[in-house]
Amino acid sequence: MNLQDYLSEKCRIIDVALAEYLPPEDRFPDVIFRAMRYGVLNGGKRLRPALTLAACEAVGGDPKVALPAACAVELIHAFSLIHDDLPALDNDDFRRGKPTSHKVFGEAIAILAGDSLLALAFETVTKRTEGVPSEVVLEVTRRIASAAGVGGMVAGQVVDMISEGKEIRPETLEFIHRNKTGSLIEASVIAGGMLGGGTPEQIKALALYGQKVGLAFQIADDILDIEGEQEKTGKTIGSDFRKQKATYPSLYGLEKSGELARQAADEAIAALRDFDERADPLRELAHFIVAREA
Amino acid sequence: MNLQDYLSEKCRIIDVALAEYLPPEDRFPDVIFRAMRYGVLNGGKRLRPALTLAACEAVGGDPKVALPAACAVELIHAFSLIHDDLPALDNDDFRRGKPTSHKVFGEAIAILAGDSLLALAFETVTKRTEGVPSEVVLEVTRRIASAAGVGGMVAGQVVDMISEGKEIRPETLEFIHRNKTGSLIEASVIAGGMLGGGTPEQIKALALYGQKVGLAFQIADDILDIEGEQEKTGKTIGSDFRKQKATYPSLYGLEKSGELARQAADEAIAALRDFDERADPLRELAHFIVAREA
């Protein structure tokens, strides 16, 4: 299989769905709809929703049934970026090479656009998912909600924030990454597996895959923050480093961090040992996440 | 029936459930859990969740099955207050006589606490609702999500904000209130009716009741902002007026506003004409909302 073709195809499907699920810009009050669309339709890599669709296929499901959940996960990712970029939080002016939401729309609208995207995520998955038993949709919604809040993403962001400028322990760094990035990636994978009709054993294996891929992704991201060029990441170079953010390279050095990322990717792939070739996109994705340049 | 006794009893049940559903404060990172509990466990009137429980009883349901949804609605209400009070939005320092979240915990934690409460609302209703078919829980979740976001609360807040200091038309004022306050109140009532096993006709009547009660509540709130004493509302007196916020009294005057509130309450009660005495708490609540002093 060719992963680039696979990802391009999924990315196209996801972008079409997101553009459809987001309210149109010409509705009153248009500023909030423009801000929501600006925060989502921005050429993102759509890694999380691609994982949802790939996990659905890995258990033999039709990826169509997982599309609303996949988009829900991306909406939550977009919400978290808008809020994390706010002046009171990371105070970032650029994201993917474009001015951040509060730079374009002001802080108030940026806060409200984030809120709306979070609410829209739950509306989308509960309203648009079809052809799956209600109890499965309910469980998927619950998993996504748990990952988005204080049982996941928010907890990670809080610890990331209160750790700035402090010397931190490896356990703290792991807590940050497992929660801030890992939990939503894990939920993305689990959601796809559940909606695709996976067995409990398959869901368990996919959860482990998600955890390991999430970790690999975060370490690779930390490395890119130092090594990458601004054109590629769209962020100010070394911005984490400048803010004295806790990162893998700052704790372990670049070389060891690269090893840890590859090890996590290998463990992710090992978790899929009982899956057939329909899990190949998930396997390739694990490699890709570590090898990517932006 | 005695409404005060009824409300005290419901309020007690709701407060116990909220305290149980919110994560404990002694968990790491404790600051976010303290902020979440501070924003919710604050002696609020619990009007919305009381409406959910009362609507459940009005259709003959056991209010226990509606308790998680009732709490979800209150969590969303608390989220919206925290975010609305932020410096970038209404910039309020006091709420119910206590310093607002960002005054106590700082802006970053206040933003994240709001986010967490919104996510926790969806986790709570999807995880804790028992004894109701999954498709009903799913529909309730969808209604609540729609009311919380840009199809409701957020849209109202946006228009409220962009209308500050401007002369506004009655249609705009109605849009603000129908969305900012009305939609979540309506969803609270509908959720209770659905979880209690109401028929489609009953849900339709409850929706109309919710719309009218929401309107009555908002007009009464506008009047209290001008007439009330600070000890009663806990807000700075006339703070809406000072910010040149669009209100009913500013558009219609105090006397006419009082009439409009009573009329809305009467219409709410009329919507319940086919309900038996089990809807009496809802009827009494409609009167109470207009007559309350804080």
C-alpha cells in the first residue's frame, strides 16, 4: 500500500465532511461561524480522524460509519489549539503559518469559537452517526468526552502550563504527553474500532496501539520543534524551547528522544499482531509519524 | 404543593450528585479540580436541573433516571458563566457575591475549567444515565450539545457582545435571549421529558413550555439587574445597564417588561394544559421565575 495516497484520500473525505458539518459562514452572527471554519478548515494533516477511519477499516468496518466521529475528534483538536494559543495560555501568534484565531478575531470570539467547536463535536457524533447501534455511539461519545476533558487533554495542558520554566521529572513529562496528546489520539483509534464493530480484544489492542502512537507522535513533535524549519511546522522555531516547556529533547537529548519515538512506534505496531492486512494503514501510519518532517 | 419545599429537595439531590460527579480536589493537578468545583458548587439556584427533574416527573418518569442529564445541564450552565465572566468577554469580577473564577485562579485556569465542565457534561450524561434506552440518551445528548453551542448559547452570547453600546432592535434582543438563556432552559425541560418516557406530543408541549419559561426568566433577570440589590443577585447593580447591554427594560421600560414576563409565564403554563397534576411543579416554577427576587 502507498500511505501517502491513503492519507490524501482520507484527508479529502474528512475535509469535505468537516466543511459540510460546520455551519455556513453566511448565517447570523457570521463572525463566530467564520472563526469556527478558520480554526478547522486550515489544511491540517487530519492525523486523528485518519486514525479513526483506519481503525474502523482495520476491524473490517465501513469507514463511512466512523466519519462523523472522525470529524468530532478533529473538531475537538481544533478547539484545543484555539484555546491553547490564547494569550492567557501559550500566547502563540502563528499556527501552521497563519495568524492564530485570537489574532484574527480577537480573544472573545476565539474563546467562544473554541467552545462552539467542542459542543459541535458532540452534536456531530450523536446526530450524524448512522448504521451503528445506539449503545455503541453512546460509548464512543463517552470516550471522546473523557479524552477531551480533565480525564485527558485539559489535565495535560494544565500540567504543561504549571511546569513551564521548572525542572520536571520524567513522570511529569509522561503525564503531560499521555494526557495532552495521547488521550485524544487513543480515543480516535478506539472510536474507529468500536464503530467498525471490533471485538473487545481488538478494541484493547487498538487502545494500546493508540497510546503508543500518541507517545511516538508527541516525541516526534518535540524533536521537530527544535530541528524543524518554520516553513514546515508553521510554528515559531524552538518556541517550546524558548518557553522552557518540558519536552523529550530537553530531558533526554535529541538522539535518545529519536530512539524513544521509534521504540514507541514499534510497540504500536506490535500491538496489532493479531490483525490482518486491513490494519496495514495503521502500521504504516506508526512509521510515518516518527519519520515525518512536519 | 409547596414549591419552596419541592425546590429545596431537588436542589439538595442535585448538589449531592454534582459533588459526586465532579472529580475530587485532591487529585493531580489539583488546581483545575478546585476551579471546576468552585465554579459549580457555589450555592446556585439549580433552576435548570430542577426543570429537568420536574419535566421527567411531569410525564410520569422516575426523576432518578434524569439526574445525570440534569447535572449535565448545570455543568454547562456553570461553564458558560465562567467563560462569560472572563476579561475578554463580560469582564465581571463578582458572581453570586463571590470573586469570579479568573479572579481566583487566573485566566488560563478559568478558561480550562470552563472547557473541562463542558466536556464533563457530555461524559456525565452518556456514562451515568441508567435505565433508559440508548437511543433516548443519545437524542438527549444531541439536544444538550446543540443548545450549548452555536445553535444556542454561544450564538446568543456573540450577539449580546457585538450589540453592546449599540441601539438594538426587538428582533435582536429576542435572538439574544432565545439563544443565550432560552435554548439551554428548553433543552433542560426536553431532556427530562424524554428521559421520563414522554410521548412526542408531550415533548412538543414541554419544548414550548421551556421556550416560554426561558423568556420569562430572562426578562425577570433583566428587571432584577436594575431593581435588585447587590446582596440578592450577587452581581454589581445595574452591571448590564452600565455596559449598555441590550435588555428588556432598556427597550420596553420596566412596567411593560414586567407584563411581558408574566405573559410568557402564562403561556408556559398554558402549554401544559394536557398534563395532570404531576406537572404542578412545572406550573408553579413558571410563576416563581417571574416573582422571584434574586
